[in-house]
Amino acid sequence: MNEITLISVISLGSLGTIAAIILYMVAQKFKVIEDPRIDIVADKLPGANCGGCGLAGCRALAEEIVKKESLEGMSCPPGGNEVMGEIAKVLGLEAKEQDPTIAVVRCSGSRENAPPKVKYEGDMTCAFAHNLFAGEGGCPKGCLSYGDCVASCDFDAMYMDHKTGLPVIKDNCVSCGACVKACPRSIIEIRKRGKKDRRIFVSCINVEKGGVARKNCQVACIGCGKCVKECKFDAITLENNLAYIDFNKCTLCRKCPPVCPTNAIHELNFPPRRQRPETKAEPAEA
């Protein structure tokens, strides 16, 4: 080995050593020591990484809980109150009981209620079709029936009813919100499950005027306001030709569905209504 080669090897070796020392010192100075509680909280979470908590995943939720040292405003839809209660015990925090929720499809534009007027041929996804036309039934707010919501569900909690062309939410829904994000028409909403799993809601989001909306779907809300007048609890509002039932105020009294002229208000899991006996007219006296 000649002198030039030896000097080159020594020089490069020295530079490498100096660089390694500098990198080590920088790493030590800026290293982040992670709170061990994050792993404990993350292990308690279901690991679904559905984003229903509003964060990127379960790890992100665990980091946020430990960082804030509070469960205020935090929730894990798949885990529910049980998981949040376990986390509260581990961290010595308080977890408030939250009402269970479920996804609800606010559209009744089935093939019977909103008969197809055109035949669509193209990419069979709601996201694509939404940018092209109003829908085969003509309602610009109606379900497109191509199942983007079902494809987004990681819990096998919904399916497409091929007879009606509408998605159906199953009881095992964890209200993660994935289907809400996947629907380009925003017809799916997260609502309270309600007492005994009973719910009342307006199954329509069309804001067109009554005549126009009814032309495309016979069960569309026409904005008549009869339900608003019937409700004694201020749970129903009417805005832009559309009624909306606030599930936080609704008492499930069932007085609004019968007054809706188009049957746009749905009531789920209630017992059948009692039929009032017909009163016979008394014969007139001679």
C-alpha cells in the first residue's frame, strides 16, 4: 500500500468516525422518549384502525389520550363504553357513559318508490357516478345503489338489498363512520340507537321543492311542516324544504309518522300500532 492510498484510507476512516459521533450526539439530543402508557392504552383498543374516533387509528387515539390525560371528547366506536372504561381504570381517569350509536340510511328511494328513468353504463361506483348524473331514479340526493358504503365497511355490518337497491345496516354496526365518508350523497348518518334500539328519523335528504321531489320519489319529504306542528318537544325543524328530527330531543312518542303525507318518516323496531275499533253509527230514530 503506497503512501497516498494509506492517507486516503485514514482520512475517510476519520471522517466516517467524526460523522458517526456527530449523528450519535444529535440522536441523543433530539431523541423522543415515548410514554410507556401509550402501549398500555393501545393494547386496550380493538385495533380496528377505522378512524371512527376522528384520528388516524388506534395508536393515534392512544397517544392523544395519554397526551391530554383526559377522556373528555374521546371515544372508540367499536370498543364502546366498555373499552373506554378499561382505559379509564388503567390511567386513573373518568370515562363518561355515552349513548350507543348506529349508522342510519336516510333514503327510501328504492326501485319501487323511485322507478329508474335512465339506464347507467359506466364505472359502477357511487363516487364516479355521482359526478355524472342525478341517478337512475332522477333524485339528485338519492342513493346511487352501487355499494361504495358496503365496500368501505370492515365489520360486515351492511349489505346491498338487490331488490330495493338500497344499503341495509345490520345490528352489529359499530358506527365507525367509514360508510358516512364513503357515500358521496351524504345519505348515511350516525344517530343514537335509541331505547330498545328504536329510532325515528326522516328518511330523505332532498331539499328540492315538494312537487319536484315527489316527481322523482313518491316517499320524498315535501316540506309540508305537518310533523313540525305535531311535535310538542321541538325535536323537528324544517329548513330548505326538508324536515329533520333531532335525535337528542326526540322522545320517540311516535306522533309524527302518521301525519306525514308521503311516509317519509321512518320508525324502526317499534311494536305494531294498535288499530282503533271502528265505531258503528247508531240508526236514526224514526
